[in-house]
Amino acid sequence: MSKTEVITRKEMKGPDRFQVAAAEAAGWAKAHEKQIAGGVVAALVVVAAVLGVGQYLQAREAKAGALLYRALDAADGELSSVPLPGVQKPIFQDDAQRQQAVLAAVDDLRRQYPSSEAARTAGLLAADAQLRLGKADDAAAAYQGWLSRAGADDSLRFAALEGLASAHEAKGDLAAAAEDYARLGREAAFYKDRAELERARVLARAGKVDEARKVLSTFAEDFKDSPLRTEAQERLVRLGGK
């Protein structure tokens, strides 16, 4: 998974949801001030308390976000056995060292801010790192755990589902991987053409060539505007289709 697939710096600077919640709470207190003991004074105390909590949580999320950046920087680090003058990114001897650095940064984030949004997002980084380290079982469990806690409309579900498919394929569970890609196509419409192409590939690997041909034979019609149509046709030809 690339750095931008997880979360962008621009997105991290967007409107803070705690500020929105605090504003809503202030509005509620104003509308219900006659129901609050002590009248206006009590209402102001409630608003001040809510805003104070909001500011605390905002600062907490900012600190958690900084730790997430550390994990992202590690994931985006350079590989080199010699110093690279002028390079601002972290430099690692090999990919295993890079992935271990990602896991260490994620563990630090989870330890300090376990309930933060940054920690939840970092779960995908950790799953990817496990997969890259060849720990397919751990990666699959991490992806499944993240998906079980994510909302149905979470914008990162496609990344978790694709990662889960890769983990199942790495384990040799091709049937599960094919189902993961089918699920990815159902849950992420913008990614459905790529998901179907990958599902066909996995089906072919599993020896289900007829099923793979069926997927690829209708690809051009199903995805008329897809830039993957040529690739799908080439794969169909390699499988003996037309």
C-alpha cells in the first residue's frame, strides 16, 4: 500500500470532527438552557466544559497524527546500503528493516493513543508490513480485524479488502482470495474493474480456467470505459479464449 492510499497530509488538515461536535453541543445547550439547572450560567459551564474536552481531544489527535506520520515516513523510506546525501526520507538496509520500523512506529502509536483515529488507520500499515514480511496469517488477521471495526462506508475499505486478498493468496487460499476480490468489487464500485481482473487471475491460478475465461470474456462489455480492457483481452487470449 502506498503512502497516499492510507491517508494524505492534506486530509489530516481537514476540519476536526471534535470541533464540529463541540459546536453542536454548544448549540444544544443554548436551545435547552431553560432545562439546565442554574439557567444561563450553568449552560455556559456546560458549553465551556464541552469545548474544553473538544480542545483536549483535538490536541490528542494531533499528537497521534504526528506518530502516524512517523509510521508513514518509515513505510515510504528509501532502501540503500550506502548513505544517500540530501535524502530526507528514512534510509533502510533492506525492506525487512523498513517494515520492522513501520511496525515499531505503529506499536508506539497504539500504545500511546490506542483509541485514536490515527491508531485505527495505522492498523492498515501494520497489516501491510506483516504481509511484506511474509507473515500472511498475521496480515490476514490484521486486515480482517480492521474490516470488522470499520464502517461500511469507510473510504479505506478497498485497501483493506485488497490487502486481505493478497494475504489469502500468499497463504495459498486461492478460493478465499477470489471471494475477497468479488467482495472488493461489490463494496468499491470505482475499483470493480481491477477487482474482476484480479479475481480472474486468481481463479486461473486455482485451476478454474473456465470461470476465469467467463469473467474475462464479458470484461469489455461490463467495463466499457475501463483502461484495463486491453489487459483483460490479452489475459483471455493467453487462457485460450477469444
